[in-house]
Amino acid sequence: MKSLILKIISYLALAGTIIPSMLVFFGDMDLQTNKNIMTISMIIWFVTVPFWINKKVDEVVE
């Protein structure tokens, strides 16, 4: 269960690094706001991913 929550958080953070760039491209977001969101998302991504990225699929869920 913990691994699933971490995966969801990390994928949302990954989206937080992609979607703001598209919003800036289309003119819907300020560049500074984009930088802030992407920095926070990057930090969240690097904090959450190491806990589940190398786990084996057949491990027993706690």
C-alpha cells in the first residue's frame, strides 16, 4: 500500500514537471510560476522515487 501511494505521488510530481511547461508555451502561465512548480515537483520526484523504483513486483505488500 505504501508503495502504491509513493507511486501516485511521484507520477503526479512528474506531471508537475511536464504540464507547467506546456502551459507556459501556450501562454496560460507565468514563467516564474512555472519555475516554482517545476522545482517543487522535481524535489518531490527525487524524494519519492527511490523508495519504489527498484522494488520487485512480486514482493509481499505490507
